[in-house]
Amino acid sequence: MRVRTRLVLFGAALPACALLAAVIAAGGLFRYSLFRSLDRALLANAAVESVSLFDGPMGEPHLHLGKSPLANDVRSFVPAVALYKASGELVSHFPENAKRPEFPAPYQNMATPELVSRTTSDGRVVRALSVSVRAPWGDPFVLALESPIAEIEATMGLYWRTTLGLVAAVSALLFVLQWRQAGRMSGRIVDMTAYLPKLRGGELEWSLPADDTRDEVAELRVALSEAMERLREARDAQERLIANAAHELRTPLGLMRTEMDLALRKERSAEELRHALSEARSEVLRLSELAARLLDLAALGKVTWNLSQHDLASLLREAAEACEAEAEARSVTLALDLPDEAFADIDRQTMRQAIDNYLSNALVYSPPGSTIHIALRNENEERDERDERKEESWVISVHDEGSGVDPAEAERIFEPFYRGADAKRRGSGAGLGLSIVREITRRHGGRAFVDETKRGGATFVMTIPRR
């Protein structure tokens, strides 16, 4: 079932049917209530008349309503009343010039009043009440009352004409409004679904205009647009990764082949062969390191992350102790500024890998005699104590006193295989260490970046949410 059909069905057809059913049910209750009111009025009139039927001279039975000074005023709406003997002989009736109530034949001595709806001999539909009344001397009489239900039927007719007309008008309005609304909604959805064939074909350019309605469909369109943007960025990053990996693999393989071709071109001495093998081995080591880094980067998306409470301060101390030997060899000092403890939900193994990459990067670019500053602080420690976001994240910073990072490269150095100008001059690394750090922090819900506010060296930062 199409969206437009479903919206019209559930938004207009079903409400219209429910409204019609409610009106019919209310009409039945209203009709029942009118008849109950009429029955109570007939019983009340019968009770009033029966009290004083036999209080005339010599106990002669008579009706009091006809002798009332208000008889002419109430004649049009009071029920017709007649008093009969048990034989069916009419004793008295009111109003005198109107059709008298019919005697209920065959008459029996009724123990309780009888209320029925019937059609009279002249075709009128009336509500009739028959009451058995016994005279003081023991003779039975029948008090008959009739009230036409024409007024009830007229009232019900007015009710049905009014309510059904309103139901028809409301239903028509619902259909028109829902049809237009469903058309707009269906059109917005069709705009998005029409793009799916392009998406299946690999086109990731979201060309639909912005939707200003701010409803769920608009949110879906924004979400799809953002998803397309991320997919496009991921595809571009994958293509760059493949191209850069191919380039990085081609260089050591080309050097190895050149060394081997030169060694095989003519007879070589043992020393020359040893030199060629040494050069080839260094390229093999480079390939091995590159492969290991690529495997690390690929494994980050597939490894099972066991997030649990660990002390970041303790983890930083362990990482710094592991770097002590290399720092001494490079005449570099490690300075720690850490709290006693800093617990956060982390995967200990991958977080240690990210910290090691930051420290290794700082050791490579720190000049002899300099100091690497390793700090851990609360991201919100300077905020007001009443701030609900206080102590949300930990900030790890590693500052070296090297040549620093060009602001134009501050973001690109986190891309796979990208190496800054200084790294190219040094010929160190494969350009994957910082991209691994960024992926690890991203998977922890944090971020990795270069703090460009500090001068004199480079400050690499990681933010890690506490939970």
C-alpha cells in the first residue's frame, strides 16, 4: 500500500467512519432517552389522575385535567387520557374534541402498568400506557393514556439531518486536507526514493534541496545527507589510502629490485653482496613496519573493544617508563604532570597504543637536551562547579620542543600516509601513527588534534570521555 493511500485511509477514512459510528450510537442513546422521558411523563400523568378519579359526588369517576383552568393552555402537548370500564365502555376522556385513546382489548386485570408503542386505527404511531384502577367499591376501571411520538421522530429527524450533515462536511474536509497533506508527504518521500538507484550505482552526491518543515521526514533527509557526506569522505579516504599504500609499497620494492639487479649484473665480491643484502634488508624492515601499521589500522575497525574503568594516569606513567631508555639515548627528558588517578571507560590495549604513538612521535622530533611534557587534566576543571557537564572528559597532551607543526598541516598529518615536510626531510615513519591515534580516540568517543594555541614546539592532544 502506497504511503499516500495509507495516510488517506488512516487519516481521513477511518476517522470519518469512527465519527459516523459515534453519531449513530449517540442517536440511538438520544432516541432511547427521549422515549424514557415520554414514559416517565405518561406514568406521572397517570399517577396524578388515579389519585382523584373517584372523589366526585356519589363517587362518580371523572378526569380532573378537563376541569383544570389551564386545560386550554396545555391541550396541545399533554397526552390524551381516557377512562374505561372493564367492559370497554368509555366513562370520560380528555381532550373531548380529540381522538380518545383506544381501549386495550382484550382487557385483563393488569397487575402492573403496560407501556407499548402501537399504530392507531387512523395511522398515528403513539406511545400508550394502560393502568388498571379499582374503584373504592371494587369495580375495575382502565385508565388509558396516549402520546404521539411524532415530536420525538421530528426531533430525531432534526438530529440526523444536523449530525449527518456535519459528519459529511467534516469527512469531506478531512479527505481534502489529508489528500493534500499525503500528496506533499508522498512527494517528499518519492524525492528521496528516486535517488536510491543513483546510490546503488555508486553516486554519493546528495542533490536534494534542504527541507524546512523540521519534521521526521526532514530529519531523515538531513540524516541521509550527512550519511552521504560521510560515505563520500570514507570512499575518498579509502581511495587515498589505497593510492598512498601502493605508493609506499612501490618505493621499497623498487629499491630492493634495483639493489638485486645491480648485484646480479656482474660478479660481486662478498663485501658488495653483503652491502646489497643489507640495503635490501633495510627495505624489508621498512615494508614489515608498513605492513604492521596497515594491519593495526585495519584491525581497529574489527577488534572487540572491551571498555572498562582504567586509570589513565597509571597508563601514562607506564608508557613514559617504557620510553625512558630511548629518551636517555636521545638526551631528552620526560616531565609528567598527572593527577593521582584519572579513571575512564577505555580499552586499555588500544589506548596504550595511542599514547605510545604520541610519545614516539614526540621523541623523533625533540632536539637533544629538550623536554617532553606529558600532562593529564580534567577538561572542565576551570568551569563553574554548578556546571552539570563538569568532569566529562580527560585531556591528554604531549608537548615537544621541536620545530612544531605548520598550521596548514595541523589537520592533514592525521590522514593515513601523510607526512609533513619535516618528516619527509628526516625520512622517518610511514605516516600511519597519528591516523591510528585519531581512529582510537574516535572509537572512544573523543578526538585527537594539534593544539595550535601553544607556540614553541608541537602539542598533540587527546580528549577521552570519562564514560
